Amino acid sequence: MSENSGRDQYATLSSGTTICFRDHGDEADPAILLLAGLGEDLTFWGSFVDSLVARGFRVLTMDNRDVGQSTFATTPAPRLWRQLAGRPRPDAYSLADMATDALGVLDHLGITQTHLVGRSMGGMIAQAIAATQPHRVLSLTSLFSTTGARKVGQPALSTTRLLAAPPPKTRTAAVRAHLRITAHVAGTAYPIEDAAEATIAARGWDRNAGDAAAGTARQIQAIQASGDRTAQLPRITAPTLVINGDRDLLIAPSGGAATVKAIRSAQHVVIPGMGHHIPEALIDPITQYISQHADRVDEGGKHVEIP
């Protein structure tokens, strides 16, 4: 195990972007790269990381650009009207650029192949990697994500209203905003734990090296600038597992169904009552699904049949 295990480390890429990452577990174990969602830094994974390490994986987490300790873009954030209209600025970066960032971290560590797990926006980035660099991906797990098609995976109107609220300007306001939106999208069967979520939000606010609201707006813009990936997804050859809940108000469950349809032989797990949030009660079963999926690939199988 590396002496830097679990500590912030930095990779400065050829693009000039610096990505903060953490490397957990034994370097001799199979690698899994976790890609976080919109506005989430690497700490948002919480005990999900420990569960995968305990299952025998080397777990890599990273701050996407425009969040946490990674580089914040210098381009202006898109105005709210652009976000609502889906009209990104001409200087927007894309999910492909964010995929290149993730591959740069792997290159920095000398990792040629990895299992990929992405949640929400991170699932979109993982899909982009698997579609364009198939030789780098041992397996793909897409968590409550979508294809980018306009007719699937869209947020509920109630969620859009919450996301359109003025961004928080203080740590306290950021915590309150996180609790409000997370409680709204968490699903019907798994209410959030306020104290734990407040800690997550406060830690994320403290780690941001730039303007969090502007960074999140630019990430939304990256999703919009990347458009519909449906035609690209059939290029994915890595065994793929798609997991989503049936009560997701941020990325509608139709996004998961569309992802499964687009990727050949993808396996699909729909968790009743789960929304756009991974509660502690589901960390063990979800990481078990991922572990079974990855272990089967490492043993030479194409995929694991998930009951």
C-alpha cells in the first residue's frame, strides 16, 4: 500500500489542467476509478470507497475540473438563461475534455486499464471514456446516469425549479441548499441523514479552490455542449452494468433504460425506492454489484448476470 494512500495528490496534465486525486488501497489490487457527479468533489463518495477497498480493489477518486482542488476554468460561467435554454457558450469545455482529464490521471499513475464507475455526470464521463478508449476500460458501471438524449433522463420540473435558485454565497447557505436538493431527489424509500449530509456539504465547500457556483454552471454547460451520446454508446465493448433507482427526480429512470438499450449486452439493476442519491443502507449492496461485475471480468468472463 502506498504511503500516500487516501491523501490529496496532484497530476498536472499536458493541457495545463491540474487534477487532484486520491489513491486508496493496495497498488497490487485491480484499479477502479470513481467519477463523481455534478458539483461533487472526491469526498462525496464517503464510505463507498472503503467498501470497495475492503472488497479487494485499488480505488482512485478525483476532483473533476471546476470542483474541489482541481483547476477551475477562467472562462465566464454561463448565465442562467443559457443553462435553462441549453445553449452553452462558444468557449464551453465538454465531457470529452473531462474524460481526457481522467485518462491523464491514469497516465500519471501508469495505469493502462481500469474498471470505471461513474455517478450521474460522472457516468456520462465514464461512458465517453469507454466509447472512445475501449482498450483502457476493463468494465463500466454507470450509476443513475443517462445518454444525453433530450427525450430521456430529464429532471422533474420541481427539481429544475430548485436548481434555478440563486447559488449559495456562504458555507451555511451551501449546506442548506445541499440538504434541500438532496432531500428532494433522494427517493421515497431512503430519507437522507441530515447530520451526515451537512458534514458532506460543508467539507465540499471548504475544499473548493474556486467559485463553486461558477464551476457547477460550467459543468452543466459541459453536459449540454456534449449533446446526445446515443450513437456513440454502441462502440462500448467493456462489460457494462447500469444501476439506477425508480424514483429519481434529477435524472429520470428512462435515462438508465436508454443507456442499457444503447450498450450491447449491458446489465440493468433498478433499485426500488432509490432516487438520485446513494444512502448508507445501499452502499454495501451497490458495491457488491460492482465487485461481482468487476471480479467476473478479471476472471475472464464477459459480464455477471445480476439477479
